[in-house]
Amino acid sequence: MYVDPRTSTLSLVRENRTYYFCAESCRESFAQPEAHRARLARQLAVAWPLAAVVALLTYTAPFPEWPIVALGLAAIVQGYAGRTFYRGTWDALRSRIGNMDLLVAVATTAAFGYSAAVVVLPGRLPPSLYFDASSLILALILTGNYLEQRTRSRASAVLRALRDLLPATATRMEDGRESLVALDLVSAGDVLRVRPHARFPADGTVRTGASWAEEAVVTGESAPVPKSPSDRVVGGTRNGDGVLDVVVTAVGPSSFLGEVGRLVTDAEANRMPLRRLADRIASGFAPAVLVFAVGAAVAWAAFGHAPLPVALLVFVTVAITACPCAFGIATPAAISLGAGRAAEMGILFRGEETIGRLAEVDCLLVDKTGTITLGRPTVRRVVAAPGVAEATVVGLASAVSVGSDHPLGRATVEYARGRGIPLAPAEALRFESGLGAFGVVGGGTVEFGRRVAGPPADPWAVALLTEADAGGETVSFVRYSGTFLGAIAFVDPVAPGVPTAIAALAREGIRVELVTGDRPGAARAAAATAGISLVHSEQTPGAKRDLVAARQREGRVVGFVGDGINDAGALLAADVGIAIGTGTEVAREAGGVLLVRGEFAGVPAAVGLARATVRKVRQNLTWAVGYNLVLLPIAAGALVPWFGFGVYAVLPVVGALAMALSSTSVVVNSLTLRTVRLAGPSPSLMLGSTT
């Protein structure tokens, strides 16, 4: 429910954000869901047995003094089970906010108070007792709250799973000595020793040691990831069989898991337009209902000749039936569950508004390198000059590339090792940016690069360059002691699953365009493999941003998918920026959606989940509004002409049951988001099962 920070007296700070609440029970439900649910369970354990006895006494009247016994039992229910609503009413009055607690408290107090007056002041009021109605109403509404809390708690299971990933303590190294400290005492710059099979307490960089890590929690990749000095580790992932000393780089909210927690929480904090409207209506609904309930009761008493007890029941029935609980939770129930499932799949939404905008996207601009491609080149083919063996070309190129950080050099060495080609000893190694790798092998000078004194004019080289340009290949030549021996052609392959993902987006009616700074041949080749027909090559960061603006001027809702620094401007300019999790920190911060696993297949899954979530919001709001449109006239007396005033013997309890069921049905409908079929990542969960 929308709460005005200027008037609310209840707040809570989480992940550096302040949240405001209309009642203490709401704050407790948000801050301590398990404790809140346990308290509801205790109240139900008292309310239902006593309410059942009160109902039995009311309908059987087994002995003359039964009204006094019923008064005592109903008073316990009213005081113990109803204290949640009385406390909520006090909070609502202090904050000048109308909430469902106000309606429940006023209605049940009216029924209980009138019945108590009949017992205490015999003969002064019409002898009608409604202890059963007040007790059963409280029991039913508490049951609805309990079921709602149980189902909604599944949405926050991701946050609990995140907290459980981190160990409570860490082994800190100081002057060569180990000391066990609480995780809260760890700060950036500390050196932590992580033993085999233990979880990393914080994000950091390996200083010494060699091991591997299970990083499925971060990337969804089940294969172990090797770790050696200078490699990054993420808090919450599990160490392999080696001992590592790790320099802490981030803890708490600034860590990876902290960022995930903040994004999941943000999904419940920000408001999409539908939710803002629903919250504002719900906040003003309670006072309007009370006015309507009083008006209906007075109208029946004044013009319908209804006895005072019946007029009271009209008031109680209208107030109970019209509780805006279903209306108030229609949006947050769907949003919480949608965001929770997304996080389990490695898809993080930065707030509700992102979900709403992503559901409306009809044009998606996509970067190439590292987005639809693997972002790391591989050797496609080796071309040797006439009379030269391919193994000689690869062996010399890899010999001078050992130790190089250049992607083409690493790819060459991997190719040679994968085929068992020996690497000859090399001397005087040097690497020149933009030129290539150089060294001395067997007394001769080896040059390996894209611009090795200009490409040769031999027919084989000319043909290779022509074919490479058309096929999107990058060519590096090998020259030995001044003679060109051959060349190696590289390609950055399209990532597995991308063509399927592009086809899924097309089925959703989304136009996909490739936007890249790469040359036309490479762009066309990647687009053809991925199944993208519209290609924009040699685009600068500014040109990418301008293309986003051009599509927006056409009236399209534009999404941009990227992973690099040069994508940050376009990510921010788009209606929705989707950042690949393996990309740079700048791109991740600029994106409204973060794909933690770094898989493009997450894009159609994110779109599908956003659209399914918005559909559930609309369904829930339709149900909540329809429920009130149908039942409010009945509560106000629409059935009286056919059934007489006797219908109010059951309507208060039926209204409470319907109200509880309406809230539960909204949550149950939202829970189907956990089973909706989506295109994209494997259904295996990022953080493990939360069902």
C-alpha cells in the first residue's frame, strides 16, 4: 500500500533504503517474516478453537448461562487474536492512512460490543448476540493473512538464500598469523585464508595459492573455474581443493551478493504506474467504505424499517466484505514472486518500473562482441604458404605468443596445445599493441600479427583476406626471418543458444537489430548465424545512443543489450537497458536488467517473465475490483428483497470468508509465475530450490 513518508510514523532501513509502513504488522512482516508468521500461527491456535466453541454455544444454547460463557470466550478472541488489527488501527490513525486493519477492528468491535451490551444490560437492547460473527470473522481473516504470509514468503526466499551462502566467520591473516573473526569485522583490504571446500566470505582477488571454485551461484556454470593469483573470487561461492589467500575487495552492500540483495529488494520498493494507482486507491478506500457502511445501515434503519441489530449487521457486513486487502496486495504479490523467480534464474530487475517497461519492449538493439558472441576469439582455420606445413605456422605463432594477454595470442596457444603441436623455445619475446608478438626461434626472427610489415601480395594471402572479410574473420600473418609462412584466421563465434533466443524474441513480436562497432563483414557474419536481419556496423558509442533515440522517435519501446563500456550510453538512453553480467562494471551499473549468468538466452526469459508478471498484476487487479463490485451490493442488502433480513444471520461470516479467499486467490494466482514456461536459461535455479 502507498504510504506517504511525510505522515508515516513507521519506517525501516534496508540496503541503504528507507521503507515506510502503514502498520507495525506490515513492518514486522517485511523485516521479520518468519517471526510474523509464527505470531499469526499462535493467534490462530487460540482463535479457532474458541471461535468454534462460541459458534456451538450460539447455535445450540445448551444451558441458560451460555451468553456469559460466550462473552468470556469471544472477549479472549477479540483481545488476543484481534490485537493485530487494533494495533494496526492505531498506527493508521497516527499516520492518517486508511488500511484494512481499520475496517476489521471497527466492524468486529461493533459486533462484539453490541453483543456484550446485550449481555451486560439485559432488556435494554434487542436481544441479538453476534459473538460467533465477531470471533469467526477474526479467525477467518487471520487465516487469510497467515496463508498470504506463507505464500508471499517464497518471494523473499532468494534473500534468505543469499544470506545463507556467506559463512558467519572468516580466517584473517595478520603478520603471518591466522585469526578467526566474525564476518561483520572483515573489511576491504583484509587478507583472508580460504581452506578447501569452504565458501569465500567476501569478494576478492587471489593473492597466493591455486585451486578452483564452484561458481554456479554467480554464472550458472556447473564446471569448476580455475583460480590462481590475480583471479577474482565472489563471496558465497565455494572453494575447491586448494588453500587460497584472498585480498578482500568488497563486502556487505558493495559485494556481488549485496548487489543482488539490493536489486531484489528494489523490485519491491519501486512502483510501476499500475501499483502506484492501486496503492493510492487502497489507502483512501477504508474511509470511503466506513462512510458507505454507515450510510447503508442508516438507510435500512430509516427507510427499510430494519431493526437496530440488523442495521448493525449491515454495517459489519459491508465493512468486512469491502476490506481492500486483495486490492492492496494485487500488484506486490505478483511483483515479489516475479522478481524472486527472476533472481533464481540469474535475472535481476532494478525495480518494478523496469519490469513494466520491459514488458512493453517491441524493439531490441543488440551489441555483438561479448553479447551474442562468446567475446573470445577462436582459431577457425590455418592457411600456409605453398610448401609450408600448417603445424609450422601454428608452432611459430604460438611460440612467440606464450605469456601474451592478447586474445588472439591466447587463442593461438590453446589451438596449438589442443592439437599437440609443440611450442619451440623462444627468446627476446616482446608484444607491441596494435602490431603483434615478436621473438627469436631457432635463430630466426618470428613476427606474428595483423600488421606484420603489411600483408603479403601472394595470391594465397589476397584470397584469404577477401574470404576473411566476407566471413567476418580476423587474420594474423606469420613471418619468419622476413619470409611470410602463412596466416591464422580467427573468429569470435556466436554463443550457443543465441539463434534460439533471437527466434523466441521474434515470436514475441520484438524486432531485433544488431548494433556493433565491428567492421561490416564480421557484423554480417555474426548476424547471419544468430538470425538477425537488420545490421548496423562500425557504430561509435555516440552512434549507438543516437540509434536508440531514433527508434524511440518512431514510437517504439526500445531495449538495448550490451556488455562493454562503449554500451553504457545506449544502455542508459534505452527504455530498458539489459546488461550482460560478465561485462564491465560500467555496463552493469547502467543496465536496468542484469543477466548474472552472462547468457544472451536470458533476454527472452527476462522479457517473458516481465510480460507474465504484468499479466498477473492485471489479472489480480481485475479480480480485486470485480470482487468488490459483486459483493459490496450484496453486503449492503441487495438480497434482502428476496430473502429478508434473515440473510444477515450468515452474511457477516460469509463476507469474512470471501474476503480471506479473495486475498489468498490473488497470491495463489501470482504463485503460478513460478511454473510459467519461459524461453531462456535452464530451469535449474541460480540459488537452489526455494519451493
